[in-house]
Amino acid sequence: MMKYSIKLVIFDLDGTLLRTDKTISEYTKTILEKCRNSGIKTAYATGRGGSAERVAPSQFFDARISMNGAIAFVDDKLIYNRLIPYKIARPILVACDIRGLKTASELSGMHYSNFSVSGEWAYINSYKIVDFSQHEIDAEKLYALVNSQEDVTFIEENLPKELYASVSRDGMAMIMHREATKSKAVAALASFWNITQPEIAAFGDDLNDIDMLSFAGIGVATENALDEAKAAADNICLSNDEDGVAKWIERNLL
């Protein structure tokens, strides 16, 4: 008998569903399959773009939210999309470039950058070095690698009103459309499936998961989560390296 009446479980990837080595355990895969067999929808919500498929194959999920909430797919159907127009993106890209920050604009798996993206992440080969002052391609996400709080403050002070920034624990400042958030994309999934807010369980560990943890009927932070994420959650599960998410689901939902 279920302790909670949940119809959708949604997970952050890095630091939450993925172990530190960026893999999903066989036990967790089994639990994901059991969820789907019992009628519970499974989805992930990540700041990653095209690299998400490499670490979290779509065969285990009914839906995928990427770019921190800029896009959401149910199977191959696009149901949510909030792009950043290039005219809005260009000033902050140029400002970060002048400051000397490694910066990029990302769309459909292509990184338009001022640095060697594959030199930073060996698994990413789709990038082009560009002059941001001449860049005319809209973006799902902008990002800059920050080295200090001063860098973060600089980005925040130069952001146009249409955008917001979220800094991950590994020093990536993700710059997004105001309506590109994990919670808004989750709401779009729930509406698509006629699932109510109390029927959603969300799992996360980082600052960009807080709005999703607060939005869901049940928000669960991993033991390794930042204190701010734990404060936004209703429950705490074991760490990502201990299959915390899967064990919580098995105990409380299956």
C-alpha cells in the first residue's frame, strides 16, 4: 500500500540520480522500471543539454527536461520551450567575454563559445568558437564558468531583466529565460498528463533544484545536497552514491 499517492517522480541528474562516477546503478534502473510498470511516470530535470542522454538514456524515462527547464519532451514530443533571443543574449555574452570568463551559448546540443569546450569536457565535441558581438543564434541556455563570488555578482549586475542566473556547486553560472525553470517545465509535464501538484515527487541536491523541490507535492533532497536544497525539501534521502532516490521510492511508493 502506497504511503503517498504519487503519479510523477522527477529527478535532477548530477548529484541526485547519478552517482559520483556519473552512472545510474542497476538497482536504480530496476526501481525506475518498477515505477513505470506500476503507472508512475518518470522524468528527469537537468541543467545538462545533449549530454544528458549519454548519462541518462531516454529508455528509462517517460519525459526529459533539460537546459534547466528551457525545454521539455514527452517521448519525442516537445511540450515546453523557452528560448533566449540572441539580441537579449548578446550583451551578457559580450560582457562575460570581456571579463575573461569561459562563456557559451547553447542550442540543440551545439555550444557557441569563446573557449575549447571539449578541452573542459572531453565528451562534448559539438562546439564552435564565435565572436559574441556578431552572434545571431537564439539559445536554450547561456553559461559562464565563474571563479569567484565577484564573477557571480558581475553576471547578476549585467543581466537583462528577461534573464536570470543560477550557479551550480561546480562553478557554472547558467543564464536562462525567466520562464525557463525546472518548476515551470514540471508544471507543463503535469498538465500534459493531467497530474496534479500533490501527485508529484521531486528529487534534487543543488540550488537550481530548489524551485522544483518547493513546487512538488513532495520534495526530497539527497543527503549530499546543499543546505539550501535540504531546507526547501520535505524529506531527506540517502546520498546519490547510496542509491538514496531509489531506496526512498521503493520504501515510500512501491
